[in-house]
Amino acid sequence: MTMKNRITTAVALVLTVISLDLNAQNALPFTRIDRNPRTSAFAGAGMASTHNGWYSAFGNAAQLGFGQGMVDAGAGLQLWEMSSEVDKTTNIHAGAAYYKNHFGIALGGAYQMGVMQGTFTPSDRLLSIGLAYNVADVISIGVNARYAAQALTQDHTLSGFSADVTLLGRISPRFTVAAGVGNIGNRVMGSTQYYSQPAFAHAGLSWMAMSSSAHRIELLLDAEYNFDGTFAVAIGSEYTYNHLFYVRTGYRLASEKALIPSHLGVGLGVKYEFLRVEAGYLAASPVLGNTLNLGVGVSF
């Protein structure tokens, strides 16, 4: 088989998989949750930003290739839909990242608990690793691999593996772009049939509109196409004062049946020496409004 025929066959197979997944119900949807207080404040934008630290373990590991500092570690708490007595969950997570000589690695884990049903509490578990390699300080290649498991009832558990591939390029010191695919994984067996994981393709850009010793403004734009046929666009911005205080906001506009719906994000951050404390809050959505993300981290 010639190289041209091989490429044609591969493209045909990918398109076939995508077409089969359209309008299919997704399994393990919690893998799409944004646990990062910073990017959740951008309403999910920020894949082209290079300041997301160890959270790159959960997705877009290419950011590690432009990591700031040698080590980054932290832990967080997410209170999902706090006002809902049915859908509220508590999500705890932690991880660490290390970067040196053009290589980066990050490890992260998360555990999520739902509302108790009798004597049983639904739960989700996630383990993820991210690897990155920076080529000539121009482009970073990132790969994430994860294992996810979900206990829906006492006798019904789902699990699966998935991966992301991302490219992050630095066009100039103030402008970066990114593109990739995420949640490409095995089909998950439910009680009576197989389900697809929520795979997607996305792209983003980051522009440092202002950068001085005291003030910095970063503008972010992301676009996403989900393989179930839905799509979304997210915009975000971050103002930094003296590398100490951060103010963030963003908005996500999504199609009607998108897994992550339209919503507003706002957030704050404080950093002093090697320690940072961050918070992100989601609103303007009946599905995931009144969600709070809290995080603490260290970098050195």
C-alpha cells in the first residue's frame, strides 16, 4: 500500500469513527470538568496560555513545555452546583509538575462524591499524567493519558482510558497558539450497550495585550468542536498587578446540547513568593451555575 493510500485509509477511518459518535450518549462525562480555578474563571478558555502549572496533568500538557519554574504542585476543592440538592458534588484533587531541559511531566488525581442515595454515594475517580517536549523554544508537543472510573450505583461501575494530543506554538513573546484533540479513548460498556467518551477537537490563542513591570493583561480565545456534533467558543481575560494579584473573567457560548453549556466565569488569585491561592466561580447557567473552584499551589 502506498503512503497516499495509507493516509487516505486513515482519514476515512477517523471520519467513520466521528460519524458513529455523532449524537451518541457520552460515558464518563466528568473527565471534561475544569478543575483549574484559573481557567474555570475564563469559562474554559486558556488552552494557549502557558501559566496553568500542574493542572496540565488533567489536559493540554503542551503547556508544560513553556513551564515557569522547575516544580509546581498543589491541591484544590471544587463545590459543583452548591445550591442543588440532587446534582451537587464535592471534588478534591491534587498533583505536581516538573519541567527541565525541554521536558515536562505532570501527575494529577481527583475524587468526586455525589449526593448519598440511601447507603450508597455515587463517586468518580480520575488519574492522569501529562508529558511534554519543547522543540527549540518554539513549539511544545503534549500528550495526556488518563484512567477514569465512575460508580453510578452500588452494582454499576464504568471505567475507561483516554488520551489528548496538543501542540502549542509561540509565535512571539506575546502571542501563542494551540490546537489538539482530547478524550480519544475506548468505548465504555454500560449495562446494555457501549458508549463513546466525550471526544473533541479544539484550538486557542493567547495574546499578552499589555506587559510591564506592574501591569499585565492577557486575552484568550478558544474554539471547540465536540464529536457529538456540538460546538462552543470561549473568551477570557486576566489582569495582573505587580505579579501579586489576579482578576479574571470569561464567557463560554455553546450550542444547545453541548456537554459543557454556556456560562459565565469570574475569579481572583493572589501570589506571594512561591505560594498562590486562587478561586473561580461559575454562574449564568442552570446546569452548572453556583459552582466554586478553590486551589492552593506552590512553585519553585
